[in-house]
Amino acid sequence: MKTSGSSVSRRSFLKSSAVLAAPLVIPGSVLGLNGQTAPSNKITMAGAGWGMQGPGNMGNFMNEDDCQVVAFCDVDKEHLKQATDAINGRYGNQDAKGYHDYREMMARTDIDAVMLALPDNWHGLVSVEAANTKKDIFGEKPLARTIREQQAIVKAVQKNGRIWQTGSWQRSVDDFRLAAQIVRSGMIGTLKEVHVGLPAGHSDFAGTGSKTQVTAPPAQLDYEMWIGPAQMEDYIEGRVHKNWRWNYNIGGGQLLDWIGHHCDIAHWGMDMDNGGPSEIKPVQVDFPESTAVWNTATKYRTELTYPGGVKMTIAGGHDDIRGGTKWIGTDGWVWVDRGGFEASNSEWNDPKKRRAIEYKTPLYTTPGHFRNFLDCVKSRKPTVTPVETAHHSAIPGHLSLIALKVNRTLKWDAAREEIIGDEDASKHLGREYRGPWKLA
């Protein structure tokens, strides 16, 4: 796979930037002096995307002694300055280099791993480039904007033997793991039903939702590059930074913004990290008027059928489907959310008692989501949320959105990853890229 862009060809910028592979001037502390971690154990890291998730993610990595952040990329000059200032301020030097073009940063051979916190329309291209340039990757959910892009990422990561960690951090929290362990250990009997409750509506994360007029892009933002492979559209401040997720040209609304969290946990308990549904039925959806700046679904509901006849309901804005994940079996039920845990067995509701249980099927335990990634970069063992898991966790969300858009039930071949007998719906599995961008 390869990518191509509008300003310079891949070959020309790699040739012109070959000097980037030369050693950096590194402070003595990084070389193992003054009791610091020795270079043989130091993971050099770069990042891309300083909007919402980037600062927190990079802050967590910079807090680890065996990780050194050396570069960052953003197409907004103000965001890029904020990023490099934060990195250099953390280390007390000016060593971190800023990049406008992710391909130039990926060309560096002295970078071991990258953190990607980009709008969904960029996940496919940048993740594939990172894998092909032998970088280990911490990427955000959903895995990509479409199923076809996700398949390309999985293929690139596997082909290049890369370590992948998804920002589905709930798997590194005890209560989510314990809830899934209860289900996997057969403690609620035979699983019959699963509820995945997601948010509804829109949230004005950037405080710019009222800015709905078409204007010229600000000077510090390379809007052409920001749009990238998505279809070109007028610049409106209210649908760019942070609020891009409410525009189907770039993101996938609440459904895809959250599917990688609560459906990820649902699949963990269902033992479906490498499986998926066979049928997706649209039940209800509310889309904004066609003239609205934000056009993603504000209320939605689908019903999915899994192997063994297990029924999953994915819903946002429906009072009968509680936020979080709930598994219902023949002998009981368990529900978990951020800060909430309830079950039919009152003993499981006691944190000490549920931690003391000897589970028949114990699940992956981490020392922390970011620490887990760094440990796996060193050990080359899979993380708690590897690329294959991220792919399968997001597929129910993608298929639900397609079913809601075409307004009919879909049949899904989970092994072949194809919609059965519906050519029109199958077109939504991928999207045509705006030239000259390509994901081949």
C-alpha cells in the first residue's frame, strides 16, 4: 500500500528529507546518565493530531521514563506550536521537531512508535503509512472511517509485524474487565441479549457550534490538507476542530465515536474479538435537516443478530437502553459503565467481592493502557486492544450506520467481511477518495 499527496510526490520529499534519518542531538539524560533510562530501553515516539485526544495521550506517554517524544505533526500551526511547546517544556529543551506533512515525519528511521489522534477521515492513510514505515502505533477509535479502510489498516499492521494499541482504554479498567469476565466465565448462564447504550445528540466540544457561516479558513490552518481524502466542502468553523465528528464527510457521529468503547466491551464479554453479527436491522434514526451544519444521527437504534441467536441492541437516545454495556443471560445479568457496575447477583456489586472471585476465564490485565502499549513495544506481544480487536469492535457501528442510511436489514458474512446480496449497501463499505489521495 502507498499514499500520494498534492504538494509533493512521495519520492521527491523522501529524497529531499533523507537527512532526517541522521542522529538527533540528544540530551545526556536520554543517554542513560544521571540515573535515567538507558537508550537501549528508551522508546522514541512521535505524535500526530493535537486537538482533543492528542494532549492527554502524549502527556501520558511523556510521564513514562522509558519513552521520549521527539516529534509531532499537525496541519494547524497553532496546534503544532502548542504540541512542540508542551513536549519541549516537559523535557526542558528544544529538541522536539514539528512537522506539517505526516509522511515526512514517518520517514524518520529513529522513531519507534507513533500516537495518532486524528479526525476519522485520516485514520486509514496515516495508519497505513506508519505501519509501512515500521512504526508501532497507538491509534484512536474507531479504527477508521469505513470498513474498507479498517481492512487496509489491519493488513498493513499484520504485514509489517507492528504492535498496535487502540485508545479503547476501558479494557484497562478493572470493572470493565471484571464484568466481561463474569460473562465469559458463564456466571450469568447462556448469553441471550446484549445492550450497547451510546450517547445521543451532538456536543459542542470546541465551543464553536454557533459559528455556522462559510468563511475563509484561518491562516494557520492548511484546510486543503485537513480535508485530505474526504470530499472538499466549504470551511465552516463550527464543523472543524473537535466538532468534525458531527459531519459525515469527516466523522461518524455519536454512533461511531463511541462504538469502539461500549461495543468493544460487549464483544469482550461475548468472546467476539474476532467475530461479528450476521444480521443488522435498522429500527429508528433521526437525522438533522439536510441544510444543517452537523448532519450525523442524533437518535438511533439497531438490532443485530450474533452466532447462537444472541441479540444485540445498539442505541443512542432511547431510555430503555442504558448507557454502557449490559449482558443478559439465562441465569442473570451484569451492567457496566464508567463509574457504574450493577448485576443480578448482589455479591458482584461489592467491589471487593467481585475482585476476589476466582474466575473460570480470566481476561487480559494491564498495568495501565499507555504502559501496556510501551511494554508490548518492547516484548512484541499483543496489546489488550490490538488492531484485529479494534476492527471487529467497530464493525457493528459501521454496519448499523449503513443499515440506517439505506433503511433496510443487512445480511453480513463475518468471515468474508461482506454484505450479502445488497450491492447498493455494499458501496458504503468504503468511500471514494478525493484525488490525488489513494489507499491502494
